[in-house]
Amino acid sequence: MDIPDVVKAIQSRDEALTIVIGNQKGGVGKTTNTYLIAYTLAKMGIHTLVADLDPQANATKTLMLTKSQQEDTVYSIKKTLMVGVQEKDLTDLPVKIMDNLDLIPSYIDFQDFTKYLYQNTNNEYEETHLLEPLFNPLKKKYDVILLDVPPFSIEITRNAVIFSDFALISLQTHDDSLSGAEEYVNTLSKLQQEYQLDIEVIGILPMLHDARNGVDQTIIQSAKDEFGKENVFTNIVTQMARIKRFPINGITDKDRFDKRVLDKYQQVTDELLSRIGLFIDDKEAK
């Protein structure tokens, strides 16, 4: 299935294809991958929602800055994600960032999610399924939902995995990130077995920690040995200074440095869609 056919297949679904982007360790590029893949999908005409489930709200900050690049008005967030969870309604939370790209913004008060979770559930099933019914109405409105989750909250991770179709694992090329990827896959496996989930690991996306360091290639090879060569993206995100500027200025497309980053993420997104196409083909064959 070629990429235009995959796009059509995604757009023709009754509900959004949901992808959680994760790793049990922090600082491995999860948020960067989330908003740049989302931006690229939107540019391809795919109606995309980013749900920022991290109280640090880094995806929110970058995408709201991106919104300010698109228009002159100043936008203030009127209702936080945590309030939406408490009210059991997230449908009025999405903020339009640009054509085909919306955001459910996070805020520092989402750090209270864990406390709220344990105060308002009676068993483990309820603990892991609290967010699912809140996202179901949103799935009817989008083609793709990308979930950015914090590295150290197993409660948020479990809730996100429950209603996701795919998991994309972000791998910064250092030892901690590889061990975090292994822990994340173990978490997925346990949830799959316990709740008979249909979630699949769509792949592991490497991001170079230091392109001049041979350790990077060693980590990538270790990931291929651990998870299988076919499960590691062939496209690797190299170090690019402009990526570090997007959280300061928002995502821009103004010069060759912007275009270098966006061209790389076009390649990454194309590979992501190709991998999704293989799963679609497999399901149709069955």
C-alpha cells in the first residue's frame, strides 16, 4: 500500500487512528517527535489532534507558539485538561493550531491526575480505563490522535495505552533511553495480555544523541538486536540545532534550516505511514 492509499485508508476510518509516543525515560525526544509528526501529518491534509498528557506541557508551549506564528491574536487557554477530566468532558478542549492540527493543551494542574485517579476509582480496571471514555467522542472527529505522555507516570501511560492502536517508541541514542524502551515494551506486553489489547508497536524511532560519537551506532545496533531490525525505523533523526529553537519560537517554515528539519520529519512521517499501511494490509488479509 503506497502512502496516498494509506492516507485515504486513515481518512476513511470511522474513528481516529490513535498513536501513543513513549519511552519510560525522559529527555528522549518524545515530545519533539509528537509535535513534528503531527505538524507533518496536518500539512498532508490529515486531520490531527495532539493530546498533551504531560504536566510539563512542553508540546503545548511549542504548539501554542506555532499558533501565534499563524495569526496575530493572543489566545488564552480557558479550560485545562485536568478540569476536563474532572468534568468528564474533553470535547470543548481542542484548540486549533492551524489547518488540520488541533491541540488538547496540558497545564501544571495535570500533575494531580494520579491523586484524582485513585480517589475516583475502585479497582485496577477502572484505574487503567479512566481516560478511554473521555477520548472516545474525540475519536469521531479526527483522522489521527497523537498522545504525548510523561516518562515517569505509569498511571498516565497505562491509560493512554488502553485506547491506542499503535505505540511509537522514541529512542535517544544513549543507554538510559534503550533501557527505558525495554521497560516500555514490557509495560505494553503486560497490558496487552491483561486486557487483550489490539495495540501494536509501530516501530522505534532513533534520535542521535551525538552524531560524532560511535556510541550512537552501538545503541542503534543494540536496539536492532533487542527488538529486531525490522522494528527500528530506517530514518534516523540527526542532531539539528533548529529543532532546539522550535520550543522557543514555535514551528516555522521560513528558511533552509527549518526546511532541513521539516524534510527529515516528512521522511519519518512517510515511513510511519508506510508501516501503518503494512498493518492495514495484514488486517485486511486476515
